[in-house]
Amino acid sequence: MKVGVVTFPGSLDDVDAARAVRTGGHEAVALWHGDADLHGVDAVVLPGGFSYGDYLRCGAISRFAPVMGEVIAAAGRGMPVLGICNGFQILCESHLLPGALIRNDHRKFVCRDQRIRVENNRTAWTSAYAEGAEITIPLKNGEGGFVADQATLDMLEGEGRVVFRYLDDNPNGSLHDIAGITNAAGNVVGLMPHPEHAIESLCGPGTDGLGFFAGLAAVS
């Protein structure tokens, strides 16, 4: 598959995400935030970082980038889209995913290896994992607290759209210990931890993140 990786002003992990795509066996295609063209890709990754310096709200400016109009339209047609950290924030700002990410409840930046549980392996990005699998991937954020109103939380839980949940302790105050969610179709996934930093044993906590990319497939 051809997987596009978007670079916004302030993106930090676009190169890492592209490398993870290649390690997973796909072709990585660089996409520029100001270019309203997806260049024929089959999937898109919105990487982590601090797009536009996190001014206004995290992801609030990037949501209006020309490339996002194409991403939103393609997601509506079923294209797999993965938002990691800042990418998750952009997905929420774009209304491709519900809820919002706010400042960590302890008001400090957190950077650590984080255990999470795979709650839903039926998405385009999680089919390589067993449901209930516990994996460890890096987490690094200052605005990672997932929030939503009670009706939205009930909907996410009732429809099985919580994809990942924090284990051990909650690093940022996310409601229901939510680390990642999906849309109703299962092609759009957002999470705060960084699977692209856990694709090889040489560095990072191991290879638990490689399944995101190696197992990428269209939603049936």
C-alpha cells in the first residue's frame, strides 16, 4: 500500500512515521499540509508533534490545512487514517473523531513507556493484535487528556469504539482511561501513544508498535 504521511509546520514525528510505514512493508509518501492532493495514497498517517506551535488549541489550525479537506473526504469514503498524538488532536478538531484532548490533569508534560490494552482489533490499524492484548509503546504529551460528554462516552463504550485503554495508571486524566478511539466505520483511528517509536528492538521499548503498520489493511 501507498501510505501518505502529512507534514505540518511543527511536525516532529513525520520522519519516524514514514520509517515505520516502510518497516511495515508499505511505501511511504510525503504529503505537505498546504497541498490539497493526496497523490494517490491508500492510507494516511497524521503524525505527532506541535503543529503550528499548538497555538489556539492543539490541532485547531491544522484542521484547516488544504490537505485536511482531502483527508476528510477520503476518510468518508473509507480510506484508513491514523492520527498519532497531535494527529489524534487534529482528527478530533476535524470532527473525524468525537471528543477532545485537553491539558494533562497534573499540568505536566509526560514522557514514558506506556502499557495499553487493545480493546478493539477490528479496525484498519489494529488487526494484527489480539483483542485484549497488552502492549507497551512510548507516550509523550502535555495535552493528552481525552474528554467528551457522557452521551459520547456511552456511545463509544456501547459501540466498541474505544480501541486502546491505559493500564497501570492514567498518565493524563483521560476519561474512562481512554488512550485511543475509532470512528463507526473502523477506518479512522486516533491515539495518544506513539507506535512509530516502537517498531524495532534496537531502540525504544520493543516492537509492539509495528503491528499498526505491518497489519494495515482496508476495513472489510
